[in-house]
Amino acid sequence: MKVIALCLIALVAVNAGSLTQKYPFNYSKSRSIMNVMMEVENKLKNKSPLDAILAVLQDYRDAVNQE
């Protein structure tokens, strides 16, 4: 029973490894939520218009939806 379980785990691990090589993750375009929040905080401190803050948040939302 233990041998079968180990074989199944090994099979799943090999399959997952081959899938990540075929479809690698691409984090180069993704924006960090911390960077977005710091940008919003700076805009609030500089008393930027609300439209500028909303544009930053919408850009982040669009980037997340695109991924």
C-alpha cells in the first residue's frame, strides 16, 4: 500500500514538473499590491484629484483581470 502511494506521489510530482516547464509562470508584468497602495498613499498625501487615484486602482484591476 505504501509503495503504491509513493508511486502515485512520484507520478504527480513528475507531471507537475513537466507542466511548469511547458507553461512557465510570468510575473514580469504583474504589479505588486504594496506598490499600488504606496502609489495611492502618495497621491493622497499630495492631494491629487480623486480621478487620478481611481485611475491607479483601475489600472491595477485591469492588470489582475488580464492575468
